[in-house]
Amino acid sequence: MPQIGYICPDRGCIKFEDCLQKCRLGERCVSTPTLRALSVQRTWTGLPSTTQLLSGTRYSLLKIIKDYYEDIQNLSFILLGNKTHKSLEDNDTEGTAEIEFKDKTQSGIADYYDATEKTLWDYKTSGAFKVHKALGMRKKKVNDPTGEIYTRSGSGYKKGDIKKITIWDKIPEMADKWEWTLQTNRYAIWLEDSNRPVEKIKIEVILRDGGTMSARNYGIEKKIEVIDIPILNREYVLHYFERKRKMLILAIALSWAPRCNNVDSWDGRKCLNYCPVSNFCKEMSNEHSAIVRFQEMEPEILI
């Protein structure tokens, strides 16, 4: 039971079919083609997708078992991402874009495989803040390359010192891109298993706010960033996704899952502003009996 409709500008709810037939407010908030495009939903088949398993288990569970509505304004990034993927797919002359994978336990879609360079490419549309984190951007003070000096002493410097300027630097060990890394590494394993070796993985990100002051404030100057992704240990990646799969299947069987952790909930920010099933989450019992039952079955997940 995926999303079944929209939350209107007046915060009222309407099902997809009713919305497409007639606007309940008398004047559409966006065009009918946009509403129709965003109404297309993937039906749960019992086979988790890679992106589904990267989310918190409770979040994925509730989106499967609950009927929910979502604000059209919160779906704009999906429309932008779909248009971007479609445009790039249409310009693929080698037939190696949108490669679908499916086995007995999971499914996924790799965006593009460059057989010549043995490189997996994944396309993203994102805000500057997430790219800032993925690149490990940090501010630092360096000497002014012009050699200009201070003409008087002040706090932290004295007359005659070379002036300092602030620049942004990429610090790889500070990069936070674990979700993108796990996702693309899972696709890389599928490619390897289908005799398509992967020597490099790259994320191509189109900045939704590229070129704006907001992006520059995060040290992002480009409108398209290419981010190198490390290739992880195969067994680690497979274990991660298999454990998350078993957790989701168990959660569905119990109609219960633990709360999303700080990573999955973006330290609670996702719960407050970006989760369409947060109301169901608040209503979900945190009874000791439910927690104990989940924990009793969890050791099987770890195997």
C-alpha cells in the first residue's frame, strides 16, 4: 500500500484518481501532467529494492503497509530526478543505461556502465548541503596568494604578517557518502557477477541549487559535481543488504520495527520535515513485548 494521494495546499487530502479527475480546490496547484507523473507508484512485490533497504526499516515498513498522502511540494525532487534520468537514458547509444538487476532476494537498477573505462556511473540530483558532506568540504585559512600583508596588528595577527583568506578544501576522510557508497557498490557486485568488471565508481550529481549563494556558502561552485566512490569489500556489502532485507521481512511479519536510528533519520530532521509516514510512526507501539519479540528473532538476522 504505497502513497495513494496528495496533500493539498489547504492541507486536505485527496486520492490520485479523484485529483486527476477534478481539483477539490477548484484550481490546480500544478499541471495535470505533473500530477499524473507523480502518481505512478511501485507496487510492493515482496522483493526489496536496494534503495528501499538503505532506508530505516520502520520507514520502509510503514510505506509498505500504510496508505499515506504526500505534499506535492515535497515530491518535486522526484520529478526532477526522473526527468534527468530519462534524458540521460535517451542519449545512451551503447545500451548500457538503466541496467535492471533482480535475484531471489533483492532488486536494483544501475544508471550507466561504461564498458571501455570499466566504470559504473550513478546519476543524482541533490542539494548543495548533501554534496558538501559527500565531498568532505571544510573551511581553512591560507596565506593570501597575492602576498598582501597586514598594515596594522590585530586579533590573531600582527603588522607585516601575510593576510589570511578563507578557502574550501576537500578532506576525503571527512566525507559522508555512506548511503551512495553502499548503493553503488551493490550495483557494482551485480555488474561483476554478470561479467562486467567495475574498476571505478562515480556519482554524477546535478545540483538543484547550483550556482546560487546558498551553494557557494557550502563551498560548492559547480552545477554538476562528479564524486569518486570507493569500492568496498564484497562480503561486507552483501552482508549489510542481506541483514537489512531480513530485518524488513521480519518487520512486515510482525507489523512492527524499531525506530529509525540517528543516521537513517538524519538526526531527527527527516522525522520532522521529510517523512510522509511520521504520523504512523508516532502511533506505532513501543511496547516492551513488541521490542522483546523483535530482539528474540533478530539473532537469526545476523547470521
